[in-house]
Amino acid sequence: MSDRDEAARILLHVMGDERFRGTAYLDWLYGDQPVGTTVEVVVRDDSGRPVAHGAAIPQELRCRDREARFVEIVNAAVIPNSQGQNIFASEILNHVPFVLAQNCIGGFGVTNERSTVPGVSMDGLGATLVRQLGVKVCPPTKLRSTTALSYYATPAFLDSDTFTDLTADLDAYPTTDWVHRYRPEVLRWRLSRPNVTYAVHVTNNVFAVSLKVSARGVPVALLLKMIPRGASRGPLPSRDIVAAACQHHRAAMAIYAGFNAHIPVTGVEVPRKYLPKPLNLLFLTLSELDANEFRFDTFEFFDFDAF
């Protein structure tokens, strides 16, 4: 059995998520991503039994005056009878050179409330809490968008001239703090996740991604990502994008998580006490960056691996 097979088995056991039945999802997430080389770790106990897994995926970010490579920490999981032993600490030290060799200057990840305290205290190797990730319920403020076009992100669409044209200028808008760089090849990979068909919505100055899900049998539009097109300077309106996503998915409302300094989203904030798994954004410095000063301009569902 390969390390990735073992990783999938650990993740399926710990998270119970069908994404991890087999290795197709991990093959895409780890192996197909177009930035650097994913650092994958399977931790074994003294008997050689695999008991934990985690990975660091290289990502390109930029801010006002700098472009740099970071890693996104994903799929940190420990089987139940091995939890509470701070099992990742020594493995992180062993694998940091593989990250630094790719010129990564920091790492970030999203944890639920239960995992945040271990994440920030991990034998002095832990991360800094950047901020909590809020969730909003967003009923459309108009029944139909008259300015947005919508597309299913099928393989044919991702290979089309239309997709190339729509994504050619998504790395040009001005920013202050850090944002993900969704160059066409990165976005094409991100939209090609196995067994999922995303939707793309575009206006003259916004590119957005959504996904249809079901909540108690009712269709809901998950608003995953919004990016200014060209050199458009925010704040830009999100009203037409919310309407287009709801219209496209035949949903009465959209759900949005995270924050966007360039395209703010209006909605009703869900109190954290009602969220089944409140999420926190963490940052780990690997360079001269001050973890206490590190900020994102934008961080949304699409910027981590949950959807």
C-alpha cells in the first residue's frame, strides 16, 4: 500500500468524508496542483502502523509590494487512539527543509474550534490565530441578475477560449495585504476537482465561483470565491453575483464564509454558537514575516480545501 493509500484510509477513518474513499481526490489535490511539490507526511507509531497524516501544498500569494510562495497546511488528521500526543511536532521539523527548499516563506491553514488550541500551542512550533472565519446567509436582493453570465465549469469549458479570456486578467487588481494568485493554470486546476462541477459567474468587473449544495433537501448556493477582473479597484458590488448564483442553482439563498476586502458580501452573520464547526484561520511564519502582523485581504471557501 502506498503512502497516499494510507493517507486516504486515515482521512476517511478520522473525517468520514467520501472524498477520501480511494486516492482520486488526493491525487488531484496533491499531485496535480501546478505550484511546486506537495509535501505529504504519513506518521507511523513504533510498530510501523500509520496513525496520522498531513500535507503542505505550495501556493502563490501576493500583496501590495511583493509576490511569494507559501504552503497551505491541509488534512491534518490523527486516528483517535493516538490523539493528544502532539504527534506532528517532530514530523514538522523533519519536513520543514522540503518546504524551505521551495522558497516558501510561511504557511497557513484552517482549523475547526476543537483543533485550534493544539494548532497554536504545538511545542513552540505552532501557528498564530489570524482571525475567525465568519459565515453569512445571503438572500438575493434582486430576483435576477441582468449583468452576470453563468457557466458550468465542465472540462470543455475549462479548455475553452472563453475560460482563457475570462481568467487572463485576474492577477492585476491592486491589493494591500495578501491574496491568492489565481493565474489561469491554477484556477483551471482548482476548478477540476474530481466528482464536483462548479459554476462560474462573471460581470464586467467580477469573476466568481459557486457550488450547489443541499441543506435539509433545500438547494443552497455556496458562494466560494470572488475576484476582481482586470485592474478593477474595490470595493466592488457583489449583488449581481449573489443573484446569479442563486438563479443558476435555483436556490433561495447563498451561503458565504470568509472575508473579501475587494468585493464585500452583504448578509446575515450566523452566530458562531450555531455553527456546527466554527472555523479559524491560522498562520505560521517560516521567514522574517512577523506572524502577529500577517494579514490577508481576502480569504474565502475556495482558498482552502473544504469545497
